[in-house]
Amino acid sequence: MGSANRASLSPNSNFESVALVSFLSPTAHQSQLLSMLLGSMSQSAEPQFSPGFMIHGVWLGEVATRAGTSAVLDWAVRALSLSYVGHQVQDTALIQTSRQIYGKALVKLNAALQNSESGFASETLSATMLLSFFELLTCTERGAWIRHAGGAGRLLQLRGPERHRTGFDRVLFLACRHPIAMECFHKEQPCFLDSEPWRELCEVNKNSPSFPTPLSEVREEMFLEMIRLPGYIHNVVQAANNNLSPLRFRELLTIGLEHRASLKAIQLNTMNAFEATKNVPRQRPSPSDDEVFPVVYEYTSLFIGACCFGYWSTMSVVNGCLLVLQRKLEEGSPMQPNLTTDDLIDRTIPITGMSFYPQSPPPPFHTSRNDDRDIYIAEKILAARETCKSAEMTETGAFLGNMYLMFALREALKTLNGEPREREWILRKLKKIGFNLEVAKQIDFAFRDGRSET
């Protein structure tokens, strides 16, 4: 491992020696190692990105104070910390050591789950989430991060919403809920967070002090809409695979249009909140003179970028469902020739001003299903390209920035997979992210092999 790499990570710390001492003497050095991880996970070299995800900082800060109180939490912290440091400095020995510690953490987790008291403990739920993060970093096997996120979801559900209203458990819930929702999206299964007791808990968080009030409100509005979608996707897939009646397809089409309208309204509220808090994203020339996307977006924080990623990705998914449903309704009727992607964008979307703002709905004269289908396709393409334009500024955001960017690029790649130049651009980005977040390599490999899932 080169000294230059160590210096670039932190000029005042020898990560390798601290990491190994932490392994051998955990109670004395575990908090120090986690503090290094905490500082790197949610911040980047760009000062304006530092306010990005305060809730994760609060959660991990509390985890650091609980060193020595839970064996499974201690081993999970050591595994994740060593893996993160090893990937940052590209030290294969540290990464391999972290895998061994991860194995020990799994043994401790299984032991904790055998006991009702330790199994429902906040430390056990925290450890499960940390191990999910470990799998995103290290990817010991395909889909392992999903299993941990699912396990965290089941623990959270069994603990019940009332336990997560105050204190550390409330912070833990806020830190866990997005990975749990991602797992439901990935599996195309309804999310329990969409049930009334859990939705009510999310409503309480609209007054969270983590961000200024306007941003807190739109964050919760988006999350409450987002957790409705895995169940909707599940229903669309089931209907399409079982060739249900046209009446059911029309019913789902109506529901999808309602989701689409809700997302557009929330995005408009989000942009108003950005303006009120002086967080409106800006366009600027690519610092690297990128030839594929020469103009990029600049955000005041990773949180602002994630809000935009969330809108583009979820809108793309909803439009994809609408396309499936319309195709099912049109089966047996002659299909119009496919237009090129450039034709679709030029004809259906006015590129004026910033495309963060939701586009207008189809005008009244759009009575043809084919016309509406073209608009859904065009919006998917636009969302994918907007995501790509955000990559250059967001990938500096260390762990959390790369994690949210990776999932957004995955959705963009599904849309742009037929565009060779943009497809290869996204795959290069995923490969680059994969140096520090190995699960991104699985997305890269899957698409190069002709598969669309990790």
C-alpha cells in the first residue's frame, strides 16, 4: 500500500496501524476507528457536501458510544470499518482481514437472534444494518446486502412502530428505512412501511430538526410516496405475468397515473423548498471536460442530490409500469414504428429551463395511447440522462454518495442500455464506483453479460 494513498485519506492518521490495533484491542480503539469511518462516510473533499446525511452521522455517533455493550455490534463495527479503510487505500490485506471479522460477526448475529432479548435489541438491529453496508462494500456473494436489509426490515417490523418514536431507536429507524425500502424495490414486494402504523410514524418525522422545515416536509412526502411503489410494481408484474383482464390493466393504469401525478407534485414542492433554503441545483461545464455529458449538475449537499436521484428513479419506474400496462392493453393491435430517443425527447419534452421541474402532463389532444407511451419513454430517457449529469459531482461523496449514485445509475442503465455511447459511459462509472463499493461491479458484470439484475 503506497504512502500517498494513506496520506490522501487522512494526513494525520495511519489507518492501517489503527485498524489492526482496533482488531487486536477493540475496546481501546474501536471508537477511534468508527469515528474515522463516520467522518468519511457522509462527507467528501468538497466542503459543501458535508451536511449531506446528518441522520446517519447521529446514528453512527451513538453506535460509537456503545462499544463493548454488544458482541455482535462490536464485530460488525470492526468488519465494516476495516473494509471501508481497506477499500479507500486499496489494501487487499485489510479487506481480507475484514472478511474474516465479518464471518465472526455473522456467528455473533446468529447467536444474538436465538435469544428474544438480544434479538430485539437496538444493538442487534444496528449490527444488521452495518453488515448490509459491509456487503455493499465487499460483496462476499451476490445479493447478500439484500438479505441483510431484509433481515433488518423483519427485525424492525417485529419490534413495532411504537418502539421507534424517540431517542436512539427513532434515529435507528430513520437510518434503516431507506435500505429497507430499496430491498422491497429490488424484490418487487410490498413494503410493510406502507401500512398505517408505520406511515403514521413517518408523518411524525415531518418536524424532524435534522434539516430546515421545508426540506423535512418534502423529504417525508417523497418517502411516503416511494414506499407505496413496491406494492404497485408487484401488482403490475403479477397482472402482466398472469394475463389478467383488460379491466385490471386499466385499473392499474389509473393507479399508476395517480402515482405519476403525485411524484410530479412532490417534485414541484421540493424545488420550491430548494429555492426557499437556497439549495437549487446549478448547471456548470463538466470539470473533467466529459464528452458524453459536457454539462453537469452541482448540488449544495448529498441530501439535495439524493432528492433529485429519488425523483428521477421513481418516476422512471412508474413510467416503466405504465408502458407495460399500455402494451398489455394494446396487444393484438398494430404497433407504430419505434421513434429514436432523440426524436422522442425533441417532440414531447420542451427543453427549456432546468429539467428538475416536473414536465407538464400530456395536453388534451393527446388521445392516442401511442402518444402517451412516447411521453413515458421520453421521460424515462430524460430522467436517465439527468442522473448521469449528476454523477460527476456526486461521486465525490464517499460511501453514501456512491451508494445512492450506484442505485440511480442502475435504473438509468436499464433505460439507456440500447444507447451504446451512454451505456458504456454508465458502465465505466459503475466500474469506477466498484473500486470502493464492490456491489457496483455486479451491476457492471450483469449488464455486460446481457442481464439486467444484480
